[in-house]
Amino acid sequence: MCVRETAAIFFAEPELVVGLGRRVLFVNPDDLQIFKEIELPPDLAATAGKQSEEKASGSGAGTGNGNVAVQNVAYSPDGQLLAVTTSGGQKALLLYRTRPENARLLSARPLARAASALRFCSDSSSVLVTDKTGDCYQYDCVEVEAVPRLLLGHLSVVYDILWSEDQQHIITCDRDDKIRVTNYPATFDIHSYCLGHREFVSGLALLTDRHIASASGDKTLRVWNYIQGKELLQHELPAPAVRLLVRQLEPEKVYQAAVLFYDHVDALGLYRLERSSADDTWSVTATQLVRAEAGSWNISNFTLTADRIYVTGAENERLSLRVYDIATGQRTTSGVPEGWLKMVLDGLGATEEGGPPFIPEDLSVWFKKRFDNVSDYLERKKRRIEEQQQQKCG
């Protein structure tokens, strides 16, 4: 069975984290060596049902499920915890303590539905998980046996979620073009909406204590004052945006926004966002498009470091990982030890003979299908009038 998936990849100082199938690798970007790895327990159902020795050691019992795969991976702000959600036959939220010990499994909690986004709160005490029906649950990271709390719901799939630093607001975006700002902990109270996108909102990024960036399938990158629900910047993109990452270059002033495009000759766009503190306006002051050999392989995800862009995708239905220079946008091997990329792919099991194919998620389903019933009605009405006129003339 071919399962469509996305290879999870992100950079959290000082580690590059890559997840695929049942494995998560932690790579040191300085010497580009794998120094830690996680393999999912063989039976998540058995692990989730036992809150004892098996949970602490990361081992499970029972028969495995070959369709289970890593879906989302996120580090807590303090760098102590790692949350992993899985898809396939056994959907679960796994919580690991990654420091100082070597990735110790703290809990495995079942999920009713496949997760779509994952986000820790600023003090790492809990984690939010949204699912593909639009619900958002809060899971306690201190009392790991606590029952998850349903916080809010959307009427369509939620693609990204933010939690403000002061933990007063939860910000979500969905397939129905909306960005919602919800008060916390009184999540029944909606604080504001950021409205204006005309297609799915694929990504959010927190800029300051009152500003966010968003990217959308309507080919725009926008900046908002989410407290007021006010749009401050709208920048046209060359293609629909399906992923968004933002790096801070100067605190609360200059940022680099990176966007992954859908079905475009250039795979990525890098945009320099600058804020004028005098009148609270934002502008894009520099743009760089990165080809990343788009069209020759099926790109699915990416992440940034200070000097490199790491891109994952499918080549001949196998996971491929490529490295590009962030300054020139060109593919690079400078500073990448020979055989390193193959070593990472081997560690993920992506090169194993007879292994399952890697088929990235079909993002075309993110776009709303539009039906024009009015045109059909007008055409039928026109024919009916013509027939009536012919009958009168006859």
C-alpha cells in the first residue's frame, strides 16, 4: 500500500531533525554527523496502554503496524521535550525527553484522528495538537496521564497553529481562508479574525508580541497585527504557498520569510521582511527565488539554517535530501562530508531494497473545488426561451 506522506524536517539550534517512516534522526549541522536517533515503538497501542517501565525505556510489546509513520515533529522551547505525532494504522502523540538522556519516551497517547499541526506553549508545560477535522486539543506535558482538553474547533482542516509567548492567544489557520485568534484559557471567546486571504492559509509565523506572518494558496504573503485583526502588508507571490518558515535576523525588526511554492518553476522564495518602528509598517526589502531543481523531483518540505537550505522530496519514489547555499540558491557540497547525505538516508531506511515508496502528500486537494451552477442554469434558461419563441413563430 502506498501511503502519501511528508518527510518531517526542521532546524532547532543546534540540531537538524529529520523524520521519516518509523525513525527520527538528530544531526549536528556543524560536523554533519548523526548523534542521536529515535525509532517508534513496535506497537503504539500497547505502549499507550502501559504507563510504566515500557514507556520509560521506549520499548513496546505486541505486533507492529507497518503503516505507522512519523507525521509531525516539534521541539519544546526549552529544548528538553520532543513531541511526535504518527499517522497510519495507529495514530498517537509521543512525548520524549531528549536531554540530558538519550531520547527517553515519557508517554504515548492515542489520537482519534490524524494530526495536522503541533505546537508547544512557551513554558513547555503543554502541547497543542490539531487534527484534520479542525479540532484542537491540549495535552499536558507535566501530568502526562491527564485527559486531553478540547480547546476549539474549525469547520475545516487546520494547517498551522501558534501560541503567543504570553499564552494569552492561540492563533490558527485553516482551509477556509481564515486566521482565527482565540483567547486562552477562555477558548470559547474569539478575540479577533485576520480576514483577507482568498484560498487556504498554509502557514503562520510569530514575529512580535502582536505581529504574525501568513502564507496562502492565494499567492500572497501577509503581515498582520493579530491583536487588532488588521492587515499591515500584502506581498504578491509568483505561485501558491504551501509552507512557511521565518527566521529572525534582528529582534522585532528584520526577518527572513521562506516560502515553498506549489507547482512553480522556482521551488522556494526568500523574502526579507523589515518593520518600521516609527509607524508600525512592514515591507519586503529583498527577494530571492531558489530553483532547487524544481520539476526534476517532487519537493515536499524544507528547512533553513544560517547558511543552508535543506530540501526533502521524492525522486523515483524514494526520499531524497538535497542541500542548497542560502546566499546563492545553488546546490552545494561545500562543507558537506562525502557520503553524508547517503548516511542520513540510510539511517532513515530510505534506501532499503524492497522498502515502501515515498510518495509526498497530494497538495492539490488543499485547493477548494468551485462549482458554477449559475452558468448551467442560465444556459438552460436561454435554450428554453429560444424553444418558446420558436413555438410561437411556428
